[in-house]
Amino acid sequence: MKSRGRDPRHINTTHQGEGVPGRPGIYMLILEILEDIEVNVGRLGTLRFDKGIYMYVGSARGPGGLRARLTRHCRGPTRTKWHVDYLTSNSNVRVTAAVIAEANFDLEEAIAGGMLRQEYCIKPAIKGFGSTDKTSYTHLFTCSCSMQRCIATAMGVFRESSLEPKLVECKMSP
């Protein structure tokens, strides 16, 4: 799939003086869908996404760790590899931030499970999204609260798993 052709992005690699690590970890992308869209998501088919805030749980276990994975998501994929790539390659979707934490083991299911236990403004979005290789119901969630509340909820779920979360912004390059 072609790149979406929007302006290049970069990640703000500072959070209280610390950079985004090139080590393995877990992340939760904070996405804004600017208008209702339909997206073909590979084997999941064509899916409808309503305008709003979405949160996607993923892991960064490959070369370059969290830094490489966040750079990919903030810039937008040059090809679709994961379910979330189908979303982030759409021009009506913005990756605004990510909650990250270093981890040497796979915590996607624990974090996704923690999100499912939230009762206030977090809801599972689409069964099987991002979780076809896991037992989790989904790795994509909607958040009906303010952006700040959505981020605070994600940070809390990370802390419940004994992680030290950091917030990283994904901004448009000037």
C-alpha cells in the first residue's frame, strides 16, 4: 500500500528529560478519527469507525524497540503489516500520542484486559482487532471521555500492571 502522502511526522522523544528507548516495550497509541470512516482491515473486512478517540494496545519487541515502533506509527506505515496500519494509513486518522513502558515480556493481553475492566468511558471497539494472535477480545478501544481522561486511564492501566508509563506526543513536523 502506498504511503498516505501527508506531512512527515516525528515523535517528541522527551518526557521529563528521558528519550524514547530503543528497547522492547509495550505501548498504547492514542488515535483521533476525525470523521466517520469505513476501512478495509485485511481479513477482518471493511469496518466502520465512528469519529472519536481510539486507543490501540501493541508491543515493540523487534529491532529498535519502542523508538522504531513509535516512529513507524507516527510517520504512518509505508505498507500495511498490522491491523492498526490500515487505520493509521487513512488521512482521517491522527496518531496524537502514545503511552509507553519498557518491558522485557509480552504484556499486550494484560493491558488489553485492564482496558476491558474500565467501566467509565472505555469500550472495546472491534472484536479481534490487533489480537488475532492473542486470546484478548480486542486491542482497540474507544474512549468517550476527554483526551486527558483517556490518557490518564491508559496510564492507570499501565500502573496496574506494575509498569512505569510515559506519555510521548506524536506531532506534525513543521
